[in-house]
Amino acid sequence: MIEAVIKKYLGSESYLSKNKKLIFFLFKIFIAAGLLLYIVSEVKLNEIISAIEGANTIYLISAFLLTFFNLYLQYFKWKLTCNILLKENSKSKIAVSLLHGLAAGVFTPARIGEYFGRAIVFRDLPVYKVGLATLLDKFFPLLMVAFFGSISSIIFIHFQYEVTTFLTISLFVVFFSLFYFFFYLLFNEKFWDSFIFAKLRKSDRLNYFLEKLKELKYLDKTYSIKMLIVSFLFYLCFLVQYALLVSAFSNNLAFIEYLWAGNLIMFAKTIIPPISLGELGIREGASVYFITRLGESASAGFNASFFLFLINVLLPSIVGMLLLTKKSNG
């Protein structure tokens, strides 16, 4: 009887195959809830509530107001990419596309839904082209995370684990050499005709995607410089928001250390696979770990990270979801 029930509801061609997306979504919620409950139990709920009740209102409001600047920088970045790669100049379309992407991304693994969400308003454009533009738009902030996160991590390892100065310097030499080589390839048009690219194109699986990526060869260098500057400001805005929130919940002002912790959190969040809904739990766990290592309370780290998710991810996603619903009803 048990075998019959298992076959009926978990058969490869019945329940799992038909409800794979729903199961994966529920699984992500389960992981997110589990991680959050574990962290809350470790941090102690009364400490979290106490930190919220005693939070500095000025710092909280300042962090919230920076959300609008954060969104504007994301919009400006996406507008630059749409103008160059998609030849799209409608400000309203670009803004709605960004919000659609945020809404679709928060509930999907690795935020893959954002690539399709942004394409909804651009009906006359191929989905792959909007996806490529989205990939490029996300690439520049990722460079910021990789660059500053790596530097912060090396410094963190040096001071927290008493690594020798020689090893630290060696790590910096390797790091800067790799980044120099990477940027040289990225901004050198000859790369697209180099032996590396030619070797990669021999793969049948990769060739299709590499041909699409080859459009990047003709990108204006001015565009790349602008994107690097805007991405740096966007990344800095996030770090300042995090530092303000930690200051709000701890009632301390070790701003440089909080910026350092923010760098480490972003780097950790990037290299850890996104296995939970909206990356909940992973970000909070990293925040608690790094903030306590730097001498601050665990509750301040947890609250700062969670509130940052609320104002920077959840609220804009809700706006995007309302726009999507309105569009569907219309």
C-alpha cells in the first residue's frame, strides 16, 4: 500500500514532474525559514527585539532614504545598458523593466527570473538580447564585489588568523596580477579574436552563447567607464546603508569596521550558492559571523542585514509585483 502511494504521488511522470517549480520554491522557503530560525535561536530573540527597540532612529531613516538613491543608481545603470545594447530610450519602459526584474528575481534560484522579468516590457526584442543586457548590467557590480571583497578578505584573514605578512603580500600580488590580466582581456578588443576565445568556440555547447556574447566586442569604452563608476557608487551606497544600520542597532559608530564587514558579507554571499528564498539566512549568517569577529553584537549584525533585505530587495520587489499584476489585469 505504501509503495502504491509513493508511486502515485512521487512518480517521475506525475507529481514531481508536474510540480517541480512549486516544490523547488517551497524547498527554498523551507531553507530560508530554517536558516533564519537557527540564527535567531543562536543570537537570542530577546537581544534582537531589544536592539530594534533601542535603535537610533536617525540612522535608520538615513539608511531607508538611501534606498531611493540605490534604486536610482540601478535605474541609471540599466538605462545606460538599454541605450547602448538594446537601443531603447524610453525612461518609463526602462524603469518598469527594472522593477519587473526585481519582482521576478527575488523568488527564483540565483535570481534567474530577473533576466526574464526585465524582458516583459520589451516585447519587440528577443528575450536572449534582454537577458544578455541584464547579464552585462549585473557584471559590473559583480566586479566591484570581487575586487573590494577580495581585498577585504585578505586583510580579514591577515588580522583575524594571524597570517604572516609574507603570505599576505603574496596573496595581494597574485590577486592584483589576476585582476590586471582580467581587465586587460576585458577592455582589449583583440581578446575576442584571441586563441582563448577560439578554443572556447570549438565547443558546440558554448559556441552559440559565445556568438551572442561577441556583441560585447563593439561596446563603447566610454560606456564601460561609466558603468564602472556607477557600479562603484551603487556598491558604496549599499555599504553605507549597511554601516548605518549596524550603527543604528548597536548605537556605536565604528563606521570603517562596518564598511569592512559589509564588503566581507557581499563577497561571502556571492561565492555561496543561493539555496534559499531571496538569499535569506545566508546573508544574515554571514553578517552575524563577520560583525561578531569585529567585536560587535550578533543581534546588531542580524538586524542590519535583515532590514537591508527589507528596504533594498523586498520593498522594490513588492512595487514591481504590483506593476506586474496591474499589467496582467490590464
